[in-house]
Amino acid sequence: MGTTTGPDVGAIIRGARANARITQSQLGAACGYSASAISRIEANKLRPEHSAMLRMCEVLGIPPERMRGSAVPDGAAVATVTVVGPSDEEDAVRRRKLLTGAIAAGATAVVGSGTASAATSSGDPAAGLEDALFRLPAAEPVALPLLTARTARARKAFRAAHYADLGRTLPGLLATAAATRNAATGHARQQASAVLARGYVLTAELASKQHSDAAWVAADRALSAARDSGSPVPVGEASRVLAITMRRSGSWSSAVHFLTREAAELDAAEQRPAAVRTTLLLTAAYSAATGGNRSTALALLDEAEEDVERLPDVPGLFTVEATRAQVDIYRIGALNALGTPDEGLKVAAGLNIGYMVTPERRARAWTDIARMHHALGDGTQTFAALRRVEQEAPQEVRRPALRALTSNLLYGPARVQGLREFALRTGALPA
């Protein structure tokens, strides 16, 4: 998709931020992004999601209609939003309050390099990943069954949304997996490569949740190790996390092309590769939606739904299951991204989140439902969904994006009973 004509969105954001005397770190903390992501947005190298763009407009006092026709690579025009609100003086006071709370809450969410102890002190489970990826700790090779068991425990921590435990585990796991792979030959080396790939998949998943640039490195290494394994399933798993990093950098069309190509290479006649193929289609659909490509997004969702109807349940996929409930959640997320959250209400009404097998996936489902209600202006239902996220996975609700959503709701026009206590408890508001 070509570049659209219109205002220089990056320059508008940069100018408004400079005028407000807000640093990139502070703006990122208020909107659920890292400082480096804000830098790329201001350079028109990354297109924020629609909800994040509206959030920046609110924080910086930019009329959202100025963003129509965003001149951002691979991006669709941001829809015009008519704002009827308080006076300029009231609005300025509200923005100062919003920034005070959101910046303080997100100060530790800005990702940088560090160690596992840095993750503990900052509250960011991914804080030490970037440094660890470039300087893996010393490790000795171990027997393949032991390595596989350690990786299974790390996967269990991810699926349970125990991100602090996972962040502490990953550097040592990656180092041991790399040492084991390097010491092996033949088929044993291929098996170790598959295990190493999955360690990097978990690293990329955690880094993406925390908006860490370490996701790029981890995803690239995951795919390289997966290809060395010679197995299509790890390749599909690694392709998915690499495409997510592409999408987050603004290259949604590249992500869609990459995912659909990889999906086409998976054997639809074999259960496990076919189930992985379905997860690639779902991620491709959401990627297309973030770029405003409605027809492609809905077509990919329909194709994934057809696959799910044909296939029996395939338990044990590494991080994302191929089920009807999963398709429905991706459909709600895609409709949110396309700016038509009202279309997701019917889908949500027929969804049974209890059928989803892991706390991480159930929490993600409630997150998309919270975003849907927030986009529709229903603060009560948004808060109810956020509470369900917390019930399923307390560490999930402390992610930068969820803190930003909570803060946005807290400083919105409607008062929601219990929200302030929730914001204090989850870190969206400083104690």
C-alpha cells in the first residue's frame, strides 16, 4: 500500500510534544509505548494503532481531525473524530492530570537494557532481555530431555501469565539451549535447534507484551533456529512472532505477505501444521486490520474460521491455540483496529472465554473486549472487562498498554466506581 497524502503526522506529534515540554519517554509512558517507539512515530517510521493515536492527541492537545490522511508508510488514514469537550482551560488542566498519573505509572515501562535484577526493581519483566540477548550468560550443554523440560516450564509460566518468573528464567534458558545446540550434531542438533527456537519465541512474546525492541532480535533468532530444525511447526511459530514485530514497527503489509506465504507452505492435511497455519492466518488478519485493510482482514478471518471448523481440536500448540474462541477474539480485535467496534458486540455476546485453555489467552480476550467497550464510550463495561483481565492474570493488567488504557479511563469524563483503587493496585496510578 502506498503512502497516503496528508499532514506530516510525525512532525505534528513532535511539535506538540516539544511545545508541551514532554520528553519521548514521558509521552511513551502515557500512551503505552517505549521512547524508541515514539522516536520512530515522530520519524514516520511507525504507525501507532488507532486507539494509541487518539490517546496521543488527547495527551498533547492535538485535534484528532488533524491526523486525517496520515502520511505514514503502510498506514491507512486515521478516521476523523469529532470532539465536543470542555473549555481550553479545563482541557489543559485535565491533560496535566492525565500526564501526571500516566507518566508516573508508566515510568518503569519504558524499556531499556539491564539485568534480571533491573527487571525486578523496575517492575518490567522484559527489562533484562535486550542486554541478555547480546551477552548470553555462560552455560554448559545439557541432555536434550532436560532442556526440553526446562523449556516446557518456561512455556507454562508464559501461558499462566507469570511474566516476572519468565523474565528471570529466559536468559539462562537461552544460554543453555544455545550451548546444547552448538555441542550437538545430526538429528540431535536439529532437535536442539527446535527447542532453542521456542525459547526465542517465548522471549519475543514477552518482549512484545512489554513493547521492548528486544522482540526484533528474539524473533529473528527464533526463525533462524527454527529453520535449522527442519521442522515446519517451529518455523510457523517463529514466523508468527517475527510478523508481530513487523506489524508493531508499522510494516503491516509486509507482515501480511510474510504470514500468508508461510501459511501456504504448511501442510493443511496434517493436524499440527494445519493448526499452526490457522494461527498465522489470524495474526495476518489482525495485521491487515491495523493497516485499515478491511477486505483482507475479514477474508483471512473467514479462512481461519473455515480451517477451525474442519479440524479437530489440536491441544498443545506453543503459545496460541487454533480454536473457534480464538478466531472470535481475533475478529473482535480486528474490528477494534478497523474502527468498527460496534460490530464486535455480537461476536462478544456469543463468546465463551472459559473455553480458552490458558490464563494468558483468557486475559488477552478480556483485553480486546475492554478495548471494544472503551472505543464505544462505555466506561462501566470497560472497567468490568479490565477487572476480568486482573482476575485471570494479575501481571497481564500491569502491561504498558493496559496501564495506559486504565489511565485513560481514569482521567476520562465519566466516573467509574472502584476504578481509582484498581489503578493504584495495578500501577496505572502512583501510590
